[in-house]
Amino acid sequence: MATNFNAGEKTFYLETFGCQMNVHDSEKVIGTLVQQGYQQVQEETDASLILYNTCSIRDKAEQKVFNRLNDTKALHKKGKRFAVLGCVAQQEGEKIFDRAPYVSLVSGSASYRNLPQMLARLEAGEERITGLDDRQTDQTFETEFTARSNPYRGYITIIEGCDKFCSYCVVPFTRGKERSRTADSVLAEARRMADAGYTEIQLLGQNVNSYRDPSGKMSFAELLAAVGEVAGIRRVRFTTSHPRDFTRDIVEAIDAVPTLCDHVHLPVQSGSTQVLHAMQRLYTREWYLERIAWIRAAKRSISLTTDVIVGFPGETDADFEETLTLLAEVNYDAVFAFKYSPRPNTPAISMPDSISDEVKSRRLQILLDHQRELQRISYAKHIGEIVEVMVEGHNAARGQVMGRTTQNKTLNFTTGSPILPAPGSYVQVRITGNFPNSLLGETLVGEALPGDALYSPTLPTPTEASLPKLVTIGALSA
Ligand code: SAH
Ligand code: SF4
Ligand code: F3S
């Protein structure tokens, strides 16, 4: 029997692997732990409870947690307890106890609402505690105790799980069935965040646009617009959109509501209809391109990003070539490309004509080089534009400020002033240069933008200046 925790010993270390949903789940898990009287520490050695929130999307991601457990297992002898959370936990279940017997708790994300009870059992010295709900639950993990790691930009999960079952993917098995929160609860959280000083909200879901309000009040596009209209919110992002559920009213909402960001992430996976069919994506190349045409027809210039898998079983050179031509046709602003990784439980694992790792690597490299060249040209077209960025940080050594545009592009800029704008503030920047993955710029001394709610009191009063020329530096109150 493991040692019980004493009061004062309730410290935890949590490390997160995987996607934004996992990052946000961790914020909620941390909030729950703190609510239960635990204190977060930054080193495993200082913690009585060590938690890993894991990802199993590709084999490499899954291996990370077992490597991590291996590195730290000696700490178990010092009385520390271990918990494995997230997608590897749900996927491997009790097998984790066999592989790593010093683990005391294994829980998938669909069981986090039971964390307080699981923690109480852990504290009572119980071993082999599981929360493995799989596809049974229709509940979402809603908690008031969210320890957000950023004071001005935050996530709201609006839909959990996935019912799509693409033939290569573990998510429907690790995250459970698709279930949405009510629009009212999402909007209430958005308002609470705005009241706390947040200005950017990112709505999350494995397929965010598959959202279905259980109360039937709002469509996804209507919810987007409503979040964008919450007083104090200046930017709304949403990820990840699935092409199957991408409807025209999403583009109309972006056109109508200025706070909705000029960016859509729409994973295509492959440019070949044949491969898309084998992947069970349930759309063709042409069908996907029609959605792209809707986005391109918007009044605003919406940036497009995507995910691609290379080396899916049976992918021929000609199929791969079709992916390259699709990238050129769409002209994406960023592409996240992965080598196909066979995953447990998925139909693709037993498909014939697997592609060698050598061919996968070669295709990946060709794709990345091709995309890099496309972006080098497309990013250069921004030179001369004046755009608003939200400041994210500083590079003191270079005297640069790092910000993000509404199109979700990184923009590094100089201000010509020793006082750098604070993280979370909004600044007008002129773009002066580019790399394939980022932009360069400078602020100009002039006048603040009229109507800007966040300009600093130290700057001149805004005028009707027709061309925005200056820096709006606004420190957030929160
Ligand atoms: N729901 C989103 C994707 C979520 S998973 C969608 O359907 O678009 C994030 C990305 O991981 C996917 O877009 C895909 O490109 C990649 N991915 C998923 N399973 C994979 C696998 N078995 N091998 C390689 N990449 C994979
Ligand atoms: Fe995975 Fe497909 Fe669901 Fe995306 S839609 S999470 S790729 S099964
Ligand atoms: Fe990974 Fe699970 Fe996210 S598998 S990508 S952490 S949904």
C-alpha cells in the first residue's frame, strides 16, 4: 500500500503532451487539483503527485509518455504517486499498470469530471484507480476552476469527442463520442473571461464546427458571432474545422462580425480523392476545393491552413503529386504535415500496400520544401500592409516584439522605443519584410487608431486620421 498524503504534502507536477484540447484540459485539471487543496510545483522532484496528460495521435507521441515514465520511475521509491491522463490513458487503459506498475491512476478525458473522487481514493492510499469512460458518456468537462496559463488569450472547449472515424485516427476511441456544451454555457464562460480582462478567445473542438447546441438555440456560425459580440472580446478563433461540416454561414459570420479572426484551419489530409476515400474522409478533392472557393470569395482576406498526412497505405506517386498540386492551388498560409503512423484499433492498420518509412520521409521533405517556397512568395505580398497584432512577448536580445496578426501569422517588429508594448496589448504595425513562416515589421510614431479601446493613456488622443500610423499600446488591467 502506498503512503497516504499528509496535508502540506499535496503538491503536484503536471506535464502536457498533444493538442490544444489537451493543453486546455490540463488547465481545468490544474484548477480542479488546486480546488482540492493541491499546490502546483515546477519540478517532479518537489511533487507528491506527478501527472502526465498524454497524446497518442502518432506512435512517437505515445512513446514520449513511456519514456517520461521510465526517466522518472525512480521517484516512485521516494513515495511519489503517478497518474497518466489523456489519450494514451484511454487507449491503453489498465495495460499501463502492467507496463508501469508504479502508476496509481489512469484516466481518459471523458472521466475528468470524476477527478475529485479519484483524487480522494488516491489520497486514501488506493492503487490502480481508473477512469475509462470510452464512448459511453455524453457529459462534458465543465468546471469553474480553470487555471488558465495566459491572462489575455484563453480557450473554451465547445465540443468534445469525435464521431467521424477516419480510418487512420485514434481520436474517436480516445476522446469518446461527440458531445457539445449549450450555447448559454459557452457564452457565460466567454463573458466571465471578458470580465476578467481576456480579449482573445479560441473555441476548441476536435471538430469544432460539428458543434450542435443541445438546447437547439444556435448554430455553430451563430455561436461564433455571439461570442464575437461579447463586450471586451477583440478576437475570436476556432479550431479545428472539419470540411464535412464546413458551411457557408461560417464565412458569412466572419464577414459580418469584425472580431472573428481572418483565419480558417481546414485539414485536407490528401489532395487525392482515391486516398481521401481510403481515409474515410467522406469528401472528394473537388468537394473540398468548393469550400475553399467559399472562403476565398469572402469580403475579408481569410488565411487558410491545413493538415496533411503523407504515406497513407496505397498512396502512389501520382496521389502524392495531387497533394502537391492542391497545396499550390489553395496557396495555404501554413501546412502541418505528418508521416502516416499506424495506430491501434484503427482500420488503416491492417490495410495493404503500406509505404516504407524511407518513401514517407522523402515525400514529407518534398512537401515541406514545396510549401516553403509557396509561403516565401505569398508572405512577401504582405510587405507594405499595416496590420494589427496582439503582442505575445519580447525578444530582448534583438530588441524585437513578437505579435500575432488576425490571420494567425507571427510578426516580429521593432518599435523604435525603449518601452516595449506589454503582452496582451494591440499594436498597429507596418510589414517590412518576411520569412517563409513569419513577418517582420515596425511601428510608426504618429497617431493612435480612432475608436481603439486599448490605447495607452500616455499616447495622444486619437483623431480622425484616415491612415493609422501608430502604435496603440494598451496595458491590460488584469
Ligand atoms: N479532427 C481534425 C484532426 C485532429 S488530429 C480533422 O479531422 O481534421 C490532428 C491531425 O493529426 C490530423 O489532421 C492528421 O493530419 C494528423 N493525424 C491523425 N492521425 C494520424 C496518424 N495516424 N498518422 C499521422 N498523422 C495523423
Ligand atoms: Fe480523427 Fe477524423 Fe475525428 Fe479528425 S475527424 S479527430 S482525423 S477521426
Ligand atoms: Fe493527441 Fe488526443 Fe489531442 S491523441 S492530438 S491529445 S485529441
